[in-house]
Amino acid sequence: RIVAVIMVGGPTKGTRFRPLSLNIPKPLFPLAGQPMVHHPISACKRIPNLAQIYLIGFYEEREFALFVSSISNELKVPVRYLREDKPHGSAGGLYNFRDFIMEDDPSHIFLLNCDVCCSFPLSEMLEGHKSYGGLGTILVNKVSPELASQFGELVADPVTNELLHYTEKPETFVSDRINCGVYVFTPEIFTAIQGVSTQRKERATLRRVTSFEALQPANRNLPTDFVRLDQDILSPLAGKKQFYVYETMDFWEQIKTPGMSLKSSGLYLAQYRIISPDLLASGDGSKNATISGDVYIHPSAKVHPTAKIGPNVSISANARIGAGVRLVSCIILDGVEIKENAVVIHAIVGWKSSIGRWSRVQASGDYNAKLGVTILGESVTVEDEVVVTNSIVLPNKTLNLSVQDEILL
Ligand code: GDD
């Protein structure tokens, strides 16, 4: 049997995701019409012999209660939220709930970061892992050398796939192969995590009696139960035949900013073409809007037949899209109203916002730039004939003049 764990973090994480994370925990922000964490969950559902999925985080229980019960019903797989009283780090969080995880007596445990967007080739990874042996296998991807330093960089043996060297976000370039934040372990991983924790306790005792801390400045203030999978487990155990890598050639992105959520939404829409084409709007029939490329429209949204929509557009529940509206590369959240002949390009329009007639909400579409995607927070009103370009607008603002390259607080 297999158990999967998804790390969802907590309210002190995801700060780069503001203002969108002011309303909703980042893991529940919709990408391609489904909460971010829905995508890894449905990938886990495809693993044979999956017994249970746990979400581990330090958000309040009630923030996940509704989501967890509805997705359990929808996918017919038990999903449960486990709340940490405080952050324990990625490995510490897993260790903290080892009794729950081991209840099903799993042969393997998947661990997934919630803020990555990929095809999650989990069954293939498991097959790879079984053939390599060891404590765990890491999903790995090749990125351009300029981007690599944002991630854990690693070196693996090209023949055996053994992890030989691991450095978390190094200042100088090590490798263009990076850690994708998706792992499969045997239950022995708990022994390895416990080892780090015990070592910390011993060092803390030693520090009290000597000046040992001078040798360990980086770890000086870490509590003994705070264990990071990357720095504390992968780095020291690399090159010891404990960890292996499985390289994916499919898409992979990390979702730290609103801009990257728009890019990821497009990648998931493109994936629907292969795994669930029924979720994509077709635009067939004379009563429907003109659809180009991959588009998701919630069944409760009202879209005028003269609107032109796509590619990479997702429209959430109860949105109203007026006559002659043009939408390209955008996420339109619940209850938004877009009035006649408005244009939205490279933007995220927050819950219950309203965009006036002949207005434009637009950006350059550079997903990595701070203002490369225009973001409207909740309940923002853009009045008629106003142009909002490369800007971030915080909740509840009304714009009656055009703005460019601004953050409006
Ligand atoms: N429950 C819980 N508790 N979750 C946590 C905690 C914690 O204490 N700390 C982090 N997380 C969750 C985050 O929400 C996220 O989903 C995931 O664990 C990883 O977050 P970070 O530890 O902040 O690392 P990162 O995202 O900057 O980098 C990690 O992931 C990259 C891939 O996306 C590293 O492992 C990198 O090496 C890797 O490239």
C-alpha cells in the first residue's frame, strides 16, 4: 500500500503570493479552475494501491475542512488535513505525523510540495525507485543555468542515478539539475529524520558545556524538531547510496508568485487536453462565445456569445462576461463582472471585482517580472474607459484614472 503526503505550509509562508493569499490559503488558489492542491491530489489518485492522502500544514483546520471533505467525495479517495502547531520544516512535519502515516503500513510514502506545477509522473517514479533501491527517489528536472540557484541543485550518477551531491539554493553554480519537490521514500526515512533530530539534541547539550556553536553558526538557533528535507537530509546523505533521482522531461514550474500561477494555470489547461478534455470549453454552437486555445469556464459563469476568449483563460464560478469582451491569458475569479467591450490580457482579476465598459486590464506577460502580470485584489472596481497596465491593485480600491507600473495600496 502507498500513502501520499502533500506539504501545504501555513499563513506565514506564501507571502510572495500577496495580495491573492490575503483571501485564501495559497494551496487553494484556483489554477485551471481547480484549487492548486487539487492537481497533485488527482495525480496521487492515479497511483495503484493508494490508501490515503494527507495534507500537512499549519493553517487553521477550518480553512481546509470544506475542501478536504469535498475532494474526498469527488475523487473517492480519503484525504485528510493534519495540522502542525508550528512549522517543523518539510522533514520535521512528516516525522511529526509518522504514526498516522504508518497506520496503513505503507511500503512507500510519496511527499509532494504543494507549490509546484508538473505532470507528477508518480507511478513511473515509483517503478524507478524500486529498481534503484535506497531510502528515496527525488524527481529532478533540467533548468537553465541562470534559474538553477532558486532551487536545490544536485549532481547524480548518469548510470546508476545515485544522488552524489546536493546543495540547497547555492550562490555559485553547481548543476542545472534541480530538485522538483516531489519524492518517494521507504518508511526508513523516519529513521534518517530522527537521526538529525537526535544529533541536534546532542549538539545543543554540547553547546551548553563548550563553545561548539562557533563551528555550527548556521544551525545555531534551529529547534531540535525542525528538520528540512533538503539541507538536513539530502545534503549529508548524498553519495551514500541512500538517495536516487528520477528525471522528468515533462513541464515543471514552481509557484511562488501570482505571475507563476498564471503560467501554471496555462500548463494545467494544456494537460487537460490529454487527461480530461471534458473540462475544456469547446465554443461549438452558435450560442457560445468564440474560444481559442485552452479555456476553462465554470458552469455557473455567464459568458456573452459575442465575447472572444483564450488562449490560457480560466473563469471561475458566477463570473459575468459581457458583450464584445476580449480575454487572453488570464484568471477570472468568482463573482467578477466584466462589462461590455472590456479587454483583459495577462492579468488575474480578484473575487467580486468589476471592470467597466471599454476598459483594459493588461500587462507585458513576463511571468518572472514583479509587474509582468496585472493583479487586481478582491472587490476592486475599474471604472469605464480606464487602462490598468503592469500594476498590482490591493483589495477594495476603485480606479477612475488609468495607471501604469504601479502598486496601489
Ligand atoms: N507543513 C509544512 N510545515 N509545510 C512546509 C513547512 C513546514 O514547516 N515548510 C515548508 N513547507 C511546505 C511549503 O508550503 C512548500 O509546499 C514546501 O513545503 C517547500 O517549501 P520550502 O521549504 O519553503 O522550500 P522551497 O519551496 O523554497 O524549496 C524547496 O522546493 C523546491 C522545489 O519547488 C526545496 O526543496 C528546493 O530544493 C526545491 O527545488
